[in-house]
Amino acid sequence: MPACITGIGVVSAAGFNRADTLDSFAEGRRHFGKVTRFESPLDVPVFEVHGPLPAAPAGSESRTLQLALHAVSEALSEAGLGAGLTGRRVGVCFGTTVASQLNDMDFYTAYRQTGTASLVPVERFLKGNLAEAVARAIGAQGPRITVVNACSSSADAVGVALAWLRCGLCDCVVAGGADELNRIPLCGFHSLSVMSREPCAPFDRDRQGLNLGEGAGVLVLETEDAARRRGAVPALDVLGYGAACDAHHLTAPRPDGTGLEQAIRLSLAQAGLEPAAIDFVNAHGTATRDNDRTEGSVLARVFGPSVRVLSTKGYTGHTLGAAGALEAAFTALGLRAGWVPASAGFVNQDPEIPLEALRTHTVVRGRYALSTSLAFGGNNAALVLGRRV
């Protein structure tokens, strides 16, 4: 049973909403620069969100939650649910990394310097549980879970939402992910020597590494019956989800990509599709040496070397826990619009990767697409999305 997509909300450096994002994609605009959210000696480009965000609920003071609520508002409005969710069995499932553990720097700093610290940052941290906070803000009364699974977090959140709908736990799920730029991952990825001093170039022969970004992506998912009962006419679906962990290394993907391949094949099997049915793949595509080599090889093995592949991280940077849902939303938008952008930064094919990323704005006429996510710890997730005829 598919999950109907009745609303999509996005915010990232690519755009403050769906329309802005598609404009950036169509024109190949990339909005990057030095970090301004906090002081940092690192001279590397990042992809920040600029613009007015909704105020976080009192006591939380979380930028990640602000990003999430901005995307939630757009998604609920498109779904026709912006006026409230009273009387509906609505779940909330969100993925994140920064909002789960990295936004209480005041507490750590004070404790390290003085041996004691106010508990206000801890209380703020607890009130910032992303799924709980979103559920409170929109009045959702159903189940809620915050998924923290590194960079596959929000792809897994969409997968959990799909399972909830299929087992009848709720009629509607607000599913997505959000993460803000933060000095801990910025310093952490720099210490791993995987950050680029130039705008990232996923799958390109001369890629130097990733750039970090921030943002949120949200899908309003409903059962067919629930959507029809309120007169919604969905055009898109989430059809399948697959997850597999190869547990090869703390930060590096397994070179042969068996975990990723298993996740992809599981998602296709759940969707009832053969690989040939997939029109394009919105890949994880971080622009690191290891990720792109492994992911590109797996995609060529599963779909053939002529598969149409892009990475939207050239427009958003790597948004960590938000990446899976944000990129699933971009995939849905591409299916609905009938086109996908060039894979920003891709110029020269890497001889170690048996496929080429898209170089130009590309028309897509097929009905199905795949979005992939790879994460630290060997976590792999894949989502199959479809467009109705």
C-alpha cells in the first residue's frame, strides 16, 4: 500500500520554499559562502538559510525547530491541513542529528570552565525534541518519534511513517527532517579531512569533499482512504522503503556497497518494481572520495551505467539529518514538475565511477524515482517515489 503525498515543504540554501527551490534548480544558482551563524576560523564554504523563520516555542530556542516548522507550515498548507488537525489521527516522525545532541553548547562550555552549570540549556534541549515539539506546535495527537540515525535519519523517518500508515496506526503523518549549521559537525567533518575549500562537486573526478548546509524537508503522507475522505487528489506517492546496515566502519562506507545495494533492492521489492522502472536517482552524493565511488558503483550495478543520476547537495550542501527527507522532497518535486536539474559541480567523469551525473537540466517522463541516503556507522536507506498518471 503506497502512502499518498499530499503536501511538500522545503527550506534550504537552494530556496526558502518550493517555488524558490525550483527556480534555483532551473537556473543553476548555488548560494554558498563563509559561515555567519557562529564564529569559526575555518575558511570553507557552507550553505546557509537566509530569511525570516517562525519563532520557536518559548523555552526551546532551537533554530533546527524553526527550520522544521517553516517547512511543516508549507507542507500542511499545500495539503489543505493548515487550519488544524483536530479529529484526525496524525503522527509526527522527524529525523535530525544536531537537534538531538549538539545544541546545548552553553551547558558544556559553562561546566568545563567552572565545574558547574545552569540547567536551563538542558531544559531547552529536552523541550527541543523535534517530533514532540512539532506535534505540540501543530496539535497532532498521534504517535511521534524522533529518529537519530546520522545522515540517513530523515529518510528513515519517512520509512517509519510509511510503516505507520500501512499498519493502520494513523491516517496521516507529518514526516521529515531538519538540521541547522553548527560548529561541532563543522569542526568534526573538517577533522576527518573530508571538507572541500571549494563548492562541492558530487561524482566529479576532481571532487575535494563535502560542504555542510542546513534546512528542512517535510512530506505530509496519508492513506488513500484518508485523502479521499477529505477530497484530496494526490499526484505523488511514497511506494517503498529499504534500510540495511553494513557496519563496515564508523565513518566510511563499505567499499563494495553491499548494504546500500540491499537497501535499494528492498525498497524496490516493497514498491513492486524492477530496477528498469526507475527514471532517475537522486543520490546521496556527498562529493567525498569514498561515498561517491561506492555509491556510483552500486547504482551502476543495480540500474546499469546509463542510469540518470544527480546529487542536489551541490545546491544545499550536506544537511546531515535533514538530507534524506529534503532530497526525497526534491525527488517528488522533480517527478511532479517533469524535470530535474543538472548535478551541480559535475564536469568530468571519474574513471573509478562507472556512470556520469547529469550535466544539464533534464526532462523526466517516467513515473518512478529513487532517493538514497548513506550514513555513518554503515547505515543505508532508500525511498521509492512515484507519480500517478
